[in-house]
Amino acid sequence: MKYFINLSLLKRNRNFCFLYLGQFVSFIGAMITVVALPYQIYHMTHSTLMIGLLSLFQLLPLLVTALIGGVFADRYHRRMLLLCAEILLAVGCLLLAMNSAYTPRILFIFIIAIIMSAITGLHRPALDSIVQQIVKKEDYPEVGALATLKFSVGMIAGPAIGGILIASVGLTATYIVDFATFAFSLLSLLLMTHIPKPLAGKDESTWSSLKSGFKYATSRQELMGTYFVDFVAMIFGMPMALFPAIAASYGGAKTLGLLYSAPAVGALFISVFSGWTKHVKRQGLAVAISAVFWGIAIVFFGLASNLWVALFFLALAGGFDSISGIFRSIMWNELIPNDFRGRLAGIEMISYLSGPKLGDTESGLIASAFGITFSIVSGGILCVVGVGFLCMFLPKFLSYRPNNDFLESSLTVEMER
């Protein structure tokens, strides 16, 4: 049993259990909408470029709100921030449903999607930092594995359910289902108790707070390595914008769900058998190796001429991404003190989410100019080359081993502020 995922934290920690279950359900709903939005746009325009542009426009406000959200998470009550953000996201789902129920308009879809992306920038730092606030340090490996389990199951169930809903009951009902998942998550947040406010003072200006957060991040080459490696892997090796076009040649909406779900199948396998990860000490090296094999798997996905072969390599890529995610999560929680956790979560979010968004734009543009296969294969190759290049210049990231020196680093930064 030592190789299987440990679920005991959900029994031992009431607040974490409510938070985890609520976010689990709402993440499935979010992934339903992630499928519905590009499908609706591609169905209306038959353009991969429009899907890529949507991702680009979603990214721009996220770059700002993720940083502001990080400051807020270190300054204000994190559960209240989550409640406010999820209420607004739920309203966004209702507006998307209303638009699809009448005469759908591309401009309206873009506006709502952009606003929801901006709100997500306020949501994610509060979520990441509140986890560190309610979980003990010795439980960080379990938190990383459970986060990967949530991600993988959500990526499987959400797109699969989304594809079935779109094909059977239409886009309006699909968006309403996402709204219902937010209602469940809001209830779970309300059931959490005794969440203290962050210790960071409110006297510091927002700009000064951001600067101190960036100063801490840039002082740790290990942290910067996790951001840069993931960013490179996602921007060059994440061809999700091309899935609707690929699905059109393999059977439509139901196949689209399989394409979105396939990476999560590999991630689910890794998360279920993640017990071995707690014995790995060279976590930076593990992140780098995983990113390289992710890129290789994407190359073979692009070269595949059979749907099931393509799905296999997508699943393989998802497995390597899952391994990388587990070790990145452990490194973040070990290296970042709690009073910086919100701001650093904002930086992590920019790395984690801007990569795929820019990747959608990059793959859409390259595919429109040179074709889908060229876009996918070249992206996988650039991923491998980019990760190798970064490792040459980030030796501390590559040799990182867990220890307690992050406390000393935090003290140093506090004294310099």
C-alpha cells in the first residue's frame, strides 16, 4: 500500500476536507466550460485562430489580477476572497448560458470569458495560500498528491461530461451545470471554521508588497526554475487549442472530450500510485526530467495517425506532467513561508496559466500557417530544447533537495525590507 496515494489527510483535517471536496467539484465544472467555450467558438467560426485569440485575451487580465490577488491573499481573509470570487464566477456561467440560449454572440463570449479569467486571478492565490495555512508541513507531500488527483479526475470527468452534455442537451445546459458546481463549492467554503487571517501587515502599499514578493522569488533559483520549466513546457507543448480541429476529423464533440481527458488519464494513474514520490529527494531534477518526457510524448502525439495511438501519447504526456506537478507543489510549500504564500501563488499562477494560454495562441497561429501536425511536433521539440537550456543556467534548481533553509531565507528577506 506504500505505493498508493494516502487519503488520510481528508479524515484528519476537517477544513482541508471541505475545501478539497468543494474545489474538486467546482474544478470538474470549470473543465466542462473549458470544453464548451472553444467548441462554441469553433462551431460558430470554424477557426482555430479565434480559439487562440480567446486564450490570449483571457491571459492579459490574468497577468494583472494574479499579482493583485496574491497581495490580497497575504493581506485579507483568504476564505472571504474565495467566496467572493466564486460568486462572481458562478454569475459568469449564468451569463454564458443566457447568451447561448438566445442569439449567441462571439463578442459577448469573449467579454465574459475575459472577465471570468480576471476573477480567477483573484481566486487562485487565495486558494493556494489557504491550503498552507490549514495543513501541517509534514502533510505537504499528501497535499501535492491529492491536488494531482483532483486535477486528473477533473480533467477526465469534466471534458467527458462536457462532451456528452454538449452533444445531448446543448451548450445552455452545459453552462448551467458549471453554475451548479460553484454552488456546491460555496457551501463547502461556508462549512469551514476557524480560519485565521494572514499575519502580513496592511501598512505596506500594494506596490511595495508586490516588490517584496518578487524579491523573495528571484532570491530563490529553485523557485524560478519551477516557474520557468513549467512555462516553457506549457507554451510549446500544450496544443489544446487544436483539439476542436483534430476532433472534427475523428467524430466531433464526443471525440473532443476524449482528447481533453486523455492527459488526465495518465495523470490519474500517477496520482493513484504516487506513494513513491515522498522518497524522492532531488525534486528539481524530477521536475526537469518530467518536462523533457512531456515534450517527447507530445512529439509522438503529433506524429500519430490513429486516434487511439494519439490518445495513448496524450495520456503518457499527462503522466509526466502529473509527476512534475507533484514535485513543484512540494517545493513551493517547502520554500515559501506563509506570509509570502499568497504573493508567490500569484506568480505561480502566472507561470502555470499563462503558459497554456500563450501555448494556445502559439499552436493556433503555427497551425493556421503550417498545419496542425507541424505545430504539435515543433512545439514538443522546442519544449525539450527549452528545458535543457534552462537547466544549464539554473544549477541550484537542478540540484535542489528539501531542507529547512526557507525559514532562514524568509528571515533575511524580512530584515532587508
